[in-house]
Amino acid sequence: MKPTYPARQLAQLPEVIPMRASPTIAIRCVLASLIGLLAFACFGATEGGAAGEVRPPIAIQFSFDRPIDASAAPFVLASVSGLFSSEGLAVTTNIASGSRDAIARVARGDSDFALVDINELIRFRDSTGAPLIKAVFVLFNKTPYALIARKSRGIHALSDIEGKTLGVAEGDLAIRLWPALARQNGIKLASVKQSKISAAVREPILSAGQVDAVTGFSYLSAVNLRDRGVPSDDLAVLRYADYGCEAYGFAVIVNPVLAAARPEAVKGFLRELIGGTHLAIKDPAARRMKSSTGWTADRAISSWSACAP
């Protein structure tokens, strides 16, 4: 039978050590607690500072392949409405001398994005050693190529072009697909006389009756002719898309280096471009606005209304 000891005798036993609070241990515990609280507070302050930090906008250089026209309306409205800046993008623009030049600017890295004719991009990509420039957004899902004619010259449908004179501006893109369109619609190419003209006099020559029709963009040449006093009911706008042409129109291309390094910037740009497109369709009155870069939206939105490719 094990011996029992009174409680008062426990302190006298050698194997029992009385428990006493050590001042050193207590101080260490308090200090550890304070350090932990301080670290937590610093972490919270750091997080709060990061959340409230104002980051500088990402500079974006954008190229149009031609002077401002209807195709620019979504970009103009996205800019003047603050959509691009809401994505942290500072977009500035430049004007290239055609789609091939705009594509080359993006390929070299001089521009981050460009609006170009996708058919010209296909030709560019088909050349030997061409950089892998990709289209990331199609603005026109149908080509705006068209023959613009005067009904008073006897042209009401595409078949009426036989025996007529067609004005073709230097560098015109629509004429590239004209042979295929003519064959598809049973038109003899040899029966249509082509007259080479300057782009600056395309509409004046047609309005003066020196040619029967011109190649161009459906939304642009018709508006220019209307502005020159040609009655709307005298215009025949023969869109390639209405005669079996399935080509796309304008597309946005992006520099591959930017796409790889800043994919969120690319997504943000396209997201607000879509927003600008909705504004162009919904609010024609917005054409009166001007952007900080000097864009005048009036002309762009006016011809956009006639676009609908």
C-alpha cells in the first residue's frame, strides 16, 4: 500500500518542484505578443497602401490605316467617354498611309494596335518571313467594299456595270477582289473599262459624270457624294457582300510582344472598344464631342450611321 502525504508536506519531497512564475519568461511572452501585434498592424497598413495606390496608366499607341472616317467612330467614342482611361489605358493615335503601313508599324513595335483591312493582313502574312501579327477583334464582319454608281448613268444592279467605265483610285483595296466578284456573278471583266484616278478626285469625278461608277467603301463614298450634292436616290451602292463576297472587313491587330507581356491590357482595350461600338450605335448625338487628341467625332459618326456593312 502506497504511503499518503498531507498536502502541506508536498513541498518537502525532493521529486516535486514548486511552480513559480519567472519574471524573465513573463517579459518574453509579453514582448512576443507585442511583436506579433505590430507585425499584423504593419501587414494591414501595407495591404491598405497597395489597395489605394494609384498606378500610372499604360501607354497605348494606336494606328488608323487612313484619315478618320466611320470606322473610327467606336474608338473616338471610347476615348471621349473615358472608357479607355477606366481600364488604366492612355491611348494616343497616329495615321498610317494604308493598311500595309499600319501593319508594318505594329510588326516593328512602333504601334501597339492598329485598325486594318483583314484582307490586307492575309496578304501580309502570306509573304515570306512575315511576322506573326494576329487579328484579335473583327470590327466589320462583312467587307465594306462596294461599287458606287449613279442610277442616272443606267446602273441599278451589278450586272449593269458591263459596258461602263469604272473609276479606280490609286491604292484602292476593293479592286483587289473585283475580278473574283465579277466571275462569281457572270460579269465579263473585259467589258468593264477601268480608269485610274487619284483618291482625292474619286467622288468629284463621279459626281461630274466623267465615270459611271467608282470602287470604294460603301459607307464612305456614298456620304462623300451626298455631301457634293448628288441626290441620295441617284446613288446605287452595290456592296460586294450583297453579291456573294464573304470576306471580312476591318480588324484590330496587336503587337505580339504587348499581347504576351500585358494580356490584361489587350483585354481591357477590346472590352472598351466594344463599349465604344455600342455608344456609336446607340447615341448619334455623341458625334458632337471632341477628344483631347483633337478627334472630331461628327464626321465619323455621320458616316458610321450609313455603314452597317
